[in-house]
Amino acid sequence: MSTLSTISKTNGTVSAERDGQSVPLPQAVSHAFSICPFDVVVTGVITEDTLIVHDLLRIESEDQRHTPALLRRKTLEELFTRFFVLPSLKLIETAAA
């Protein structure tokens, strides 16, 4: 069973946590986050070499958790179209999409 992790890029540092513990990121995922020009925090499932992104929690200093889910999804889609175009990152398909 896969567990959600929180993946963040803050001030150029990319990290991941699950249940309050640091977890390793695949090199390709870390690279994909490092080239994004924004500080960003997402939730997702880390597999052997891929991150499947579920939700957007923060972009730059703006907390997105109170933003409607469809707007967060749209922002994620824009990030994937412009910056996260590497095969190591996937956006989960949802019924709302």
C-alpha cells in the first residue's frame, strides 16, 4: 500500500517527508523540483523512480489548502505543462479532471 508524502522545494532545497520522517526522493524527482522556479509544496506517492502528485498545498508563500480543489488542480496542471514535463513526475488522474 502506498502512503502519501509531502514534497517541498523551499529556498532551493528539495525534500520529502512521510509521517514526520524524512524520506529519500528519486534523483529524477529531485531534479524536476529543483528546476521549477517556484517554491512549492505538494502531496504525492513516491515510487521507485516516480512521484505521482495528488494535491498542491503551497506555491511561493501562498497556502493553497483553502483554495477550492478545482482551482488547485488547474494550478497543478499549469505547473506540469510549464515546468514538470519530465517522465519522473505524474499528475494523478481524478474524476474531477
